[in-house]
Amino acid sequence: MIRAFAKAVAQLPDPRIRGIIAKSIAGTILVFILLVFVVGWSLASTTFYEVGWVEAALDVFGGLASLILALILFPGIVSALASIFLEDVADAVEARHYPGLSPAKVLGWGVLLTASARLIGLTIVLNLMALPFYLVPGLNLVIYFGLNGYLLGREYFEVVALRRLNAEDAKALRQKHRAQITLAGAGAAMLLTIPIVNMIAPVLGTAAMVHLFNTLNEKQLDISTPA
């Protein structure tokens, strides 16, 4: 995983990657602003009649709560929206590091939008369910990076894999190497929590996942091919 991210960082000066980074930075800033606004509006518009202390706390700390919730949801949301750049990033990485590969399948907007919607939905639902655990020091970090690592790793890996495998084989490869993929997803989630770095984190995460997929797929082919 570390090697995959190191290769991704090393390719940042690539002209093709620089163009994608510019779009990613603009998108990241816009997503965060919208996310804070939407979360703030949702909290202000919701009344927790049955939980009085929650209502009182939100009245006092509404702005802070909006920011914290936005930060919690940010990794999954921005990564999902950044998937529109995924094929461009993957093409640039493969052109430089895997020139011998045959042309990849074009996934199209249907696949990318479906993956984005699924990631956004799961990110919101699962992180809100885990919200009580985020109040426990120590445990909050384990839950946060474990949960978002799973979400990001699963969605990014499957979309990358679908460029070269059918859906059944992509799922099988992900399940076989779920620990490594979740760890890579956690690395991407960690980058998304670092100011400034988070603006290019989706590009780095996607590039790293392309490297990880090719490594795991090559090993799978070596095992499957009789001597």
C-alpha cells in the first residue's frame, strides 16, 4: 500500500495529472462549502423534540456541529464526486507505469454515477449511525478510519477493477484482498483529513488504487496460470 501511494505522489508532476488536480481542488473547495451549508441547514430545520438535551446542544453549538458533521462526511462525499475523474487518472497512471496493458473498458457515466450515489448514501447512513462512537476518544479514530477505509477502498477498487474485469471477477478479487484494500482506503481517508493535502487526496487515492489493483490482479493471474 505504501508503495502504491509513493508511486501516486511521484506522478503528481505529470501534466495529465496536474490538469486533473486543478479540477479536483476546485471541486473539493466547492463540495466542502456546500456540505457545511447543507448540514447546517438540515440541523437548523430538524427538531429533536424527544431528545431535549440534543436540541439544546444544537441550538448552542449549531455552527460547530455543522462543521464537525461536514468533516465526518467529507471523505466519502468528495471521493464519490471525484470519481468523475477516475478514468482520466487511471489512464494517466497506466500509460506511465503499465504501458503493456491493453486498452481498458470505458465505464461510462452510468457506472460512475451509480458508484458515486452508492458511496454517498453509505457514507451518510453509516457515519451517522457511528456518530455516538465518535464521541469516545481513541475509539473514534478506529471507527472513523476503519469505516471510511472500508467504504473508500470498496468503491474505488471495484470501479478501477471494472475497467479490466467483469463484475463477478472484480468482486471476487476485492473480497479476497479486502484487508489490503480497506487499508488503502483508510490511507485515502487519512489524506482527506489533512488540510491542503485533502484537495488532491482523491487523485492520490485513485492513482494508488490503480497500482494496488494491478499488483493484486497480476498475482491472481500468476496463481491461476498453470506452470
